[in-house]
Amino acid sequence: MSAVSIYRPITGTAATRALTAATRNTADFEGLGVALADPVECNVKQTPQKIGFIGAGRIAHGLAVALTRAGYPVSAVASRSTASAQDFAAHFTGCAALTPQALADTCDFIFLTVPDDSIAPVAQSLTWRAGQSLVHCSGATEVSALAPAAAAGAMTGGFHPLQSFSFKVTPDAAKSPLAGCTITIEAGPPLIDTLIRMVTAFECRPNRLPPGKRALYHASAGYAAGFIHGLMAEIATVWSQWDATEADVLAVALPMIRATADAMERGGIAATMPGPISRGDLGSVTAHIEALSALSPEALTFYRAHATRSIALARAADRIDAATAAKLTAIVDSSD
Ligand SMILES: NC(=O)c1ccc[n+]([C@@H]2O[C@H](COP(=O)([O-])OP(=O)(O)OC[C@H]3O[C@@H](n4cnc5c(N)ncnc54)[C@H](OP(=O)(O)O)[C@@H]3O)[C@@H](O)[C@H]2O)c1
């Protein structure tokens, strides 16, 4: 069975040119909003533009740290509460806390880093101008949510880091909040080249999507982030049967998750899948089903969904033969 990929990484000339320009001269980072051309043009020093954030939460802090480290100063911030904006501004040299409209009036490149449901209303509530750039950072929201800005002549786009920002990081953070991650970008020219350039300066991997796929893409990406929390909670629910604590679960499961991730990085998804399903151990899976049936219908349903997907994966990769896959499926479905 062939793997289905919804990601379309930028690996061609645009990324190479961006990397060449970005690694050649840090002054090149200053030319935000300038279309990426050949490296000779990229060496022409540009007037720095003003970057601002509307929304002073977790991703704004993470991106601002990455921008600062890559040589892009953050000029201004606005938020729902003045306190949030002032707290953000205090961490970034030269950053002013403004009202959203004052920020829209003064900044050339604006990250709209408000919750997803607030993106369209905030875009609608402000006055934009031709020539400025407005990007949101939502994975699920289409860029068309920024239509009021586009109608005013602004360039609009999406800039979605495939990374979890659970806390507000500050410039003294030891690690780059974006190190090694992928950022999905969407925009027309010339903004797209600016976004590629920025992703490259962050030492991240640019990724593009066909139009209209953002909800699907974001739903699936959740398996690598928020849904892991659901899996961990399920372990904790089962382990509460013998009074294990959440700390016990974390101590046991996190090394397993890290080892599993390392193995997948080296050997791919199907080939490194561990566990009784990948080995065709019918007795162990039978015991699992019996134990979870006795525990609760919810625990059984949860296990079944994952086991069914794992059987299909093991079979598709020829880790188990068709007869074993059929027997495993019958066991998993047995209490229906
Ligand atoms: N966190 C992540 O892991 C992550 C990863 C990738 C993408 N994203 C995307 O990043 C965006 C922001 O997420 P987040 O996690 O950073 O959220 P967050 O931590 O909750 O921060 C949201 C910020 O927006 C401000 N805000 C809310 N409504 C506003 C409004 N109407 N006008 C101005 N400011 C407003 C809040 O203001 P106050 O502080 O003033 O109350 C807060 O500072 C979302 O689109 C999300 O999908 C997040």
C-alpha cells in the first residue's frame, strides 16, 4: 500500500535560493516584504520594515524569540488586554505596546496571533492598507479569513508552525522554540517569498498545502500533538486501577514515546511499529481485549480504534500475513 502524503515540502529552487541568500549575509534578513530573487539581488541591503504582533500569547512569544534571534526586530505588539501587550513588549528590545489599530497603522508586516475564532472578527474590525502584509498562524483557518485586509490591498497569508507552544517563551530561553520544526506557509507572490525567507532564517522546513486543505491538514497534525495528551490520559485512567499517579505514568511513558519517535526517525513508520499486533501475537491481544472489556466500554472502544488502525498498518507493511490480520481483527471485534 502506498503512503498518502498531504504535505508538499518546498525542496526546489525557491528553498535553495532562500537558503543561499540567508546563509550568505545576515543583512539579507532585513528585507522583509521583498520578493526573493537571485542571490545577487538578495545582497542589496533593504530598509528594515516594521514587524508587529496582534495577540500577545504563546505563539507570539515563540515567534518573536525566533525573529529576534534571526535578526528581525519586533517593533510593536497589541493585544486584547493592555497588560498582556505591555508584558510582551517588556521582553523585546524596541517593541512598543500599541492599540491594534495603531499597530495596523504603523507596521508593515503583521502576525495576527489571536485565537482561531477571533481571526476573522479582528481582521474585519481594523483598517488595513495596500502594501502591508498580514499573516495568521492558524493551521485550520483558511487565509480567506483575512479577506478584509486583502480587499484593502494588503498581502495576506498563513504562517503555521507545526510545533506546540505550551508556555510563553522569552528571549533568554536556552533553546530556539522553533528549532527543526516545519512551518506551513500559504500566500501569493511576493509575500510567499518573504515567508520562505523567514522560515529559512529560522532554520525550519517550509511546507506548502493546496488551497482548501487546511482543516484536513490541521485535524491530522493533531495526532502528533494534542491527541498524544489523550493517549497519555488513557494510560493514566487504566493505571489508576492500581493507584499509580500521573507522575508514574509520565516517568514510564515519556521514555517510551521518545524511543518510539527516535526509531521512526531512523526507520520509518510501519517498519518500526512495536507491540503484539506488529508481531501477530494473538494471545496477548486476546488478553488485552478481555481485560479492557472488564474495565469499561470506553476503554474497550478506545483500544479497538487504535488496534484496528495498527492491524491495517502491520498488514500493509507485510509485518503480518493476511490470515493473521483477519484473526486479529476478529479478536478485536469479538465483543460486538
Ligand atoms: N500554541 C500553539 O501551540 C500554536 C501552534 C501553532 C499555531 N497556533 C495558532 O496561533 C494562534 C494563537 O494561539 P496561541 O496558542 O498563541 O493563543 P493564546 O496563547 O491563547 O494567545 C492568544 C492571544 O490573543 C489575544 N487576543 C484574544 N482575542 C483578541 C482580540 N480580539 N484582539 C486582540 N488580541 C486578542 C489574547 O489576549 P490577552 O492576553 O490580552 O487576553 C492572547 O494574548 C492561533 O491561531 C493558533 O491556532 C498556536
